Amino acid sequence: MFRLKKIAVLAMIIIFKLATHSIHAQESFDLISLESKKFFGKFSIVPGSAKKLTDRPGYDNQPFFINNEQVAFSSIADEGNSDIILYSYDKDSFTNMTRTDTKSEFSPKLTDCGQYISAVTVEEDSIQRLWLYPINFGEPELLYDDIAPVGYYTWYNNIAAMFVLGEPNKLIYPLSRENILPIAENIGRSIQKRPNTSEITYIDKSASVVLNGKPTFEIKSFDIEEKVVGNYGTALTDSEDFIWIDKNTMLMAQGQHLYVKRVNKSQDWEKIAKVTFPGYGNISRMAISPKADKLVLVMERLD
């Protein structure tokens, strides 16, 4: 394991040995874009603003804004491998960030230094490790050579916190090769840094909570600096993914409905919108632009 220009990765990605290509082949997802806005701390969706960014049978998923006009996502090609694609709003165009025949790249994110797009890469021997892809399209570089298999991830302070598959699965923060900080075990796939804090947040699946007669799980945090665990109440039932709009506003989807939780005011979820598109089912993953004026949803194709 090594540091690369002071880069380390806060990573967590549960891809379960992406022999799940067979699963992806049976499911199709598209990216749906909406206009959004914040006004005095309140987040809302602009009615009638939904439009498709992608429209094809296949796997277009895992969006992440690298700036306010470009969103990266993973896309499985007809040949069966996954590449990282950039969509540019200002040009309404797509660009391949990667184009590999013997590898697959998933879960793109922008590194803290802004010079790389990081991705979990399924290598030729099926090992999943974290790689860095320069935004100037230079040669990719392996970040950690001794941490695998990596699942979903996020960044904090140029170090990668990674969800590593094993018995048990562990969420770790590698301060160095010898000094690995354990964060949690048995968590969900959505791991997010809370903006303007040193907290890593995740869904804790070690124990369920019954809410309105249905089991759900709590959203917890780990403060990297203070080494303390926090709790932001329960997630929505049957939902895997959440994101932060800002330091105090969390967003989740349940079915085709969007909900926000303002954690500085309440632990309750508030429904703010329903997103319907002919031929599409539930919302799963989400991404918000830095100015919070664009929201990208992943929706399942039903045809």
C-alpha cells in the first residue's frame, strides 16, 4: 500500500466479487436528471424538470458529480465489461473516462485533490482494488496493492476508508500500511462523508429496528478525528441508498418517492416529491451537484 501525491481513499464499495455481471445483465437502469434548488436551507425538486440522461437496456448506474457540469457513472457495455463514462451537461455529450477490454471499473468518485477519478477496478484475475484515473487521461495507478476485495467507498482527508469483503466484512480507514483504523462491520452499500465534517456515515445492518411494523436499520456515523460513533435515526424501510445535500440535509428514496431529513432539526423523514417516468420503477442510487441545482437518480427499467 502506498500514498500517491498525498492521496488516500475513503472507500467503501460492496460489489461482492463482480461475478455479479450476470446479475447486472438481468437488470437495466437509466440515469434520470432533475433540477433542484435550496432556499433558506430547504431542498426541493423543480416540478416537470425530469429528463433522461441515458436510455438503453443495460446497466448505467452509480452516478457521482465531479463538478457542477459533469457527472461520472459506470456503464456496462454490450461486451460485458464496465467503463467509467462522463456526461457533460453544458455540451450534452458523453466521454469515455475508461475503455478497457480486460477490466471493469465501478463506483467513480472524484479524489480530494481533484486530479483523479477513483474507481473500484475488477482486474484480470477478478481481484477488486481501488485505482486512480487521471482526469487528463494519463496512465491509471493502483492506490492500495494490499487491500482487497474492495467494495463501495468515499473520501476523507485524502485517505480512503474502504469496505473490505471478508469474514466478517469490515469498514476500515488505512492511516498507514501498519495502522488500520476499524470503523464498523456489517454495513450497507451506501457510505457517505457528511459535508464539512470529519464524519463517515453508513447504514448499520448489525441489528434491525421495527418501525411501523417493518424492520429497518439505523444510519450511523463515525468521526475520524474524534473517534466517536453517532446516530442519525432510522433509514427508510426497504431502501439502501442515501446522500447528503449539505451538512444538515439527508436525501433518500423509497419506491418512486424522495424524502429529506434535516438532522439538525428532526430525525423524521419528509416526503418532498414523487418521480414517475413511463416504463420505470423504483429509484435507487442518487447524486447531487456541488451547487445542489442538479439531482441525478438511478431508476430501474421495467421493459
